[in-house]
Amino acid sequence: MFKDNENVVLCGANSYTQKYYFNEEFNRLPESIQDELKAMCVLFTEDIGGVLTLEYQPDGTLEFKVQTDEHDYLFDEIGCGLKIKSMQIKKRELLESLELYYKAFVLGEDAFGDDC
């Protein structure tokens, strides 16, 4: 399914091509979560610009990655950091749930540990 030691893209949006991408490997996620991810990514790129991807690191941690065209003088670098921090706070529960999902269903880890 996924290669070891490589990041796996969950979804992303591109302000230059005005396109949204969702990794088909995660189609089992509820549609409401897929819709929320799409809204997050698209709104981010409309406000800030550039290309935003949400990527799983090999350990299952979900990270925000932003890329820009080197000649994109409209990209809001300060706003980018602030917007990501804001999304991480407002969407903390969603992001933690997505990490838990990945660790349990992709990495095969015991999602609840030995405490349950």
C-alpha cells in the first residue's frame, strides 16, 4: 500500500492550478471528514496562496507542508504560519483523529495502547 520511510499525502490544494487532491487510498474516511479536509485546504490556498498538502510522516504524524513558486510575490509568508497554527488549534480533534486512524489502520499499531 505505502512505502516505508516516505511521507504519504492525505490531501492538498494548489492555488496556481486551482485544484484539490485527495488520496484515493483514504476513501474509507467518512465523507464528512473528506469534505472538511477539502474545505480546509482550499480555503487555506485561497487566503494564503501556494500549494498546501497534509502529509503523514512515517511515524503517523500528520504535518502541513506548504510550497510556493519562487516568483509568487503575493504569497503571504507571515499569514501562512499564522493560518497553520490557527488550523492546528481549531481542528485539533480532527487532526488527532486522522493520526489515530493512520496509526491503527495503515501502520497496524494498537491505537489505544494497553490502558484499555
